[in-house]
Amino acid sequence: MPKFSSLPETKLQVAERAMHCCEYCKSMDKFSPTDFTIDHITPESQGGTDAFDNLAYACFLCNRLKSDKSNILDAVSNNWTNLFNPRIQDWNEHFAWSEDLTKIIGLSAVGRVMVDVLQLNRSKLIAYREAVIPFGVHPPG
């Protein structure tokens, strides 16, 4: 029997809740050359379950870079910081867009570690954002 998080209806529900955007880098699935994935916010290796509130919609690379991490040492505060949880945290409290809308700025320890660990300003994401801005679809939501 397939895992709950791998069922097509579950993936669709998670995608719809996320408005078909990666819940971390905010890229849109319809412009991605690779399929988006379901991320376990609390990794299964750390007791995370397939419960709907533990699932996030993520582009392939954000999911791969997050892997089984749940907290990271923030270089600024020198404290261990939990990674962003889109079920209980507001993206806008931890992140902002640069003036030209091509880069994500971490506003908090959570935002800083996510920008670093998930490489939210990798060159391909910046190029993607530059390409879709003229069409009025970025930033999403």
C-alpha cells in the first residue's frame, strides 16, 4: 500500500493548499521542468508522520536540500533554530523580497537559516524570478 503522502489525491490537496507554489522558495509548479514533491516538515526520520499538517508542497531542489534537517545553527545568533514550518508560521514574518523581487531576504533566524540551507537565492531561482516578473505572476499570492 502506498504511503499517504504519495497518493495522488493527497499531493493535489497539498498543492492546492499551497496555491501550487513551493512553500519555501515560492516558485510555481506550472513553470517548473521537474515535478514538485511532498515534504515532511518534521522528517519521518525524526518521528514526522504523513498527517496532512506535516506535509508541505516543495520544489524538488528545496525538498532535496532540506532533506531530514529540522534545525540549523544560525550563524548570526549562534543559536540552534528550527526550520520554517509553513503550517504554523507566516512566510511574511520570516522572509521578504528584495527591492527588485528576485531575492529572498531572511528577516529572522528562521528566515536566515532557510535562505542559507535551501539556497533560496540560487542562480537558477533568480533567473526564474527575473523571467516571470514581466508576466505579473511573481511574487505569487
